[in-house]
Amino acid sequence: MRKSRIEEIEYLRAFAFLAVVLQHSIAHYAYLPETELADGVSLVIMLIASKFAVPLFIFITGLVLFYNYDGPFSYAGFLKKRFYDIVVPYLLWSVVYGLPLVVQKNGGLAAVIDMLRMFLTGKASYHLWYIVMILQFYLLFPLYRAAIGWLKQSICTPKRTGISLLAAAVVYIYLMKLVGPIYVAAEQLHIPIVTPMFTEYEDRNALFFFFYFVLGAVAGLTVPYWREWLKRYDLALHIAFYAMSAYLGYRCVASFETSPKFAIHYDDLSLLRPVMAVFLILSVLVLYRSSMRMAESESRSYARRLLTAVGQYSYGAYLAHALALTFATLAAGLVLPGVNVTIRTALAFALCASVSVLASFLLSKLPFGKAVTGSGGTRKKRVPAASDASQSMNG
């Protein structure tokens, strides 16, 4: 018997994708010479509102995997599906982004080696690091599945589950405090592969994001109780979320330099910080509750249909959006020359998101569409929440 679809997953994917595009649009404009204090404050507000993107994608991955794979499990079949749905599109887009860079520098065997290095590290473009990181969760899924399955036998009540999850959150927040010392220790050890994973490539080390995956796993294994818990603590979660947002906004704006010239700093909003970990966990919970409200609404509004479409094509759109953003920023400059940075950021975001989703939709309809976007053909109407991996952006 097929499981029922978790409708809110559709909206969560869309929110996460749009947040990624907004962050990258902000990154393009934030450090321009014409950026003023008012722009800096506006961009901080938008950045705080969109920082949930990566944690939410990871959360969705954990939820979908544990929701769909709670029965017989074939690791070989699992990896085969992940390879065709995620890795193949990733490799193709890595070539699109990375090959021009490689060819400019060298050719022959050296170019091949550089391209292989880009495949392994996600260095072909600034946004591909996420794919390298999320693939680690798929490779280690049997271990997570075994560990959480074992714990599930002992933690068999909602109260014990909550206490265990809180303990895991404390461990994770403390881990964020240790990121700096771990970096220093790894740098001194000079161990091949290990040292780079904790220094140069620490942002794509899945260890530093494990809690969001575990949180998703708990949600996927206890969907009815998870929803009920979010409803019960709805007000408290929103108060905590907005309080943390205000605090982070103040901290970030206070770090701006005004002399000898204006300079913006967003260091306080780094993902791998203890305070940010608390904020991002709250963000995931609040976003899920908002998606629940949309799913529970009886009205089939245009916004819901639009978000469903964005979520459906989010993986291909994610892969394409860095290229789309290049043209979106050029278009914003042509359409609004001399207009303030905040408005140009908003226009570039809207153009990039629209073009990326449209490109993913059109490419998915081609005979080789699935190899490019991770999705293809016509989607069936009542299916499980996500067929996973291309479902964390498609899952």
C-alpha cells in the first residue's frame, strides 16, 4: 500500500529554493560601492528571512527518506536511484559551469584532472557545494537508519522522543562552538582527505549539519505526532523565532563599518555558529508550521499552485540558478540603471527564480530531461510526499 502524500513538503521545497536564490542575489549586490546603510539594513532583513534554505533542504531529505524507507531496504537499489536522480544532473551541470574555467587554464590531462577535482569538491560553481554535502547523507543513510531504528525501540513515547531530540540539539549546538578549534586541530594534523574536510571544505562536511537530518528523520517517522506538536507550541515557536531574528539583525547591523568608508559584514549570520544553529532550528519549525497551514487550507489558491510547481522543479532550478542569476543581474541593471541596490536585488531575485524554474520545467520535458533536471515527464497526481533525493530540492 502506497503512503499518502505529505502535501506540505511541496511548499517547503519551494520556500527553500526561493530562499537560496534570494541569498545569492543579496551576495551579488551587498558589496557594491553604491550600497548604502539603508540598503545594508534591508539586505540584512532579507538575508535573515532566507537563511533557513540549506537546513530546510537537509530536513526535507531526512523526512522523506525516513518516511518512505521504513520497510525492506536495498542499498544497491537506493544508490542506483540516487545516482540517476541526483548525481547525473550534478555532473552535467558541473561540466556546464566548470569546463570553461578549466579550458581557460589548461588542456589535456591537466584539464581532465581539474574537472574530476571539481566533481568531487563541488568547486565548479559556488552553489554546487550543497550537492557534495547532501550526497554524504545518502551514502550514510543505512547507518542513520540503523542507529535511529535502534533508538526508536527504546524511545517509544512522545516525551522520550522530545527529550532525546533536545539532547541531540544541545550536542549539535555545542558542536558549532567547536568548529573553530576543530579547524585548527585538523590544519595541524595534515591528514589527506580528513584535513581538507574540516578546513577548506568544512562547509560541505555533512557532520556539521547532522541535526537537521535527524530532525527530519523524527518528523518522517512520526508525522501525525510531529504535526500535533507543532500546533501545540505554535505561539512559543513564533515568539522565539521573531526574538532571535531581531537579535541577529541587531548584531549584524551593529557590525557594519561607517568609517573611513561604509562596509557591510555578515559574519554573524554564518551557518556554522551556535546562535545561528538555534535560530535555524526555529526557522525550520516555523516554516513547517506555515506549510501545514497552507496544506490545511481548503482554498486551492494561485499561490499554492505556484509553490507546488516551484517545488516540483526545484532541483533542476537549483542547478541552473547560478547561470540564470548572471543574466538576471545584467537585466536588472539595464531595466533599473542607477536605482538603489535593494530594489535591484529584489528584481534580480524575481527574474532569476522565474527563469530557473521555467528552464527546469522546459528541460524536463525533453527526452533527456531527467538527466538534466532530476525530473522528467508528467508527474502523477497522488503520490508519496517525495520520491526523495532530487526531492530535498526535489527532495
